[in-house]
Amino acid sequence: MTDEFDGMYDTFKALLGAFPPTEAIKRLEQLGISPEVVEEIRERHQHQTVRIIRDVG
């Protein structure tokens, strides 16, 4: 991943402090992040969440 993508993902994670994931995704779209990048962020979050659940379980 690029530093730019990592920065956008960090923004998404910060949004998660105030909003549920679906709302955080909508906020990214409102910021003008391309749908393709928003989808990559959503997929990365989903993958990370599954990994955490699997590691804990």
C-alpha cells in the first residue's frame, strides 16, 4: 500500500472513533475519496476485523 492510502485508512480509523463503519465509509465518500479507494478501505477494514476475531477466538 502507498503512504497516501495508509493516510486515508488512518482517517477512516479516526472516523470509527465517532461513527459506525457504514457511516465512516459514507464520510469518506463525502470527502471525495474515489469509490475504488473507499472499497479498498472497506475491504482492508473487513479483513483486519476478521483477523482480530480469528486471533482472539
